[in-house]
Amino acid sequence: MKKIFLGIKGHVVCLNQDSGEEQWRTKIKNDWGKPTVVVYSEDLIVYLNGTLYCICPDGGKIKWENPLKGLGNGNCVISLTGKAALGKDGSEPNVIVGEIIDTAIDMAM
């Protein structure tokens, strides 16, 4: 199943790309703000209000969190090393993780 991941109002939400149906929703500790969500290999890397999270994309379970002590809670740019993501059948990757594929635009201005 193809998935869409959203960061919205203190939550990470997974939608089925074909139907738009919500698959799961995970509340991040902080209830305000828009999480930054990056898909990386087998994980979602999520930043919100000074804390970095690693979330399982299959069920939304938080694997770990790092409060990034002493760095404040402002905006964060996430950059990852380019790790090839193989297809489920072990085929050659068509995406290098870390490469910008699409740009999400915040329309709530």
C-alpha cells in the first residue's frame, strides 16, 4: 500500500494514498505546532518543538525520542545521508533516501 504521511496539530497521520483512508494517527507529546516529517528507509524521522522522534511507518509506534537538550524549540532542518531504499521484492531502488522528491507547501497562512 502506498502511504501519505502528514504532520499536523501535534500528530503524525498516515493515509492510504489510493483511498485517502486514515490508517493510523500518533499524537506527539506536544499538542501544538506542525511536525516536520521525513521518510527515511524504514522509519519516519519527525521533529516538533525541540524534540526529534523516530516513528514506525507501519503502525505509528514511537521507537525513540531525543529532546535535543540545550538547542531550544525553533525550526529544524533535517538532512539525511543518501541510503538506497530497495523495493519490497529486493529490486533496484528508484529513490535515494535523503533526496528531495517533492516539496510540501504549508497552505495555512
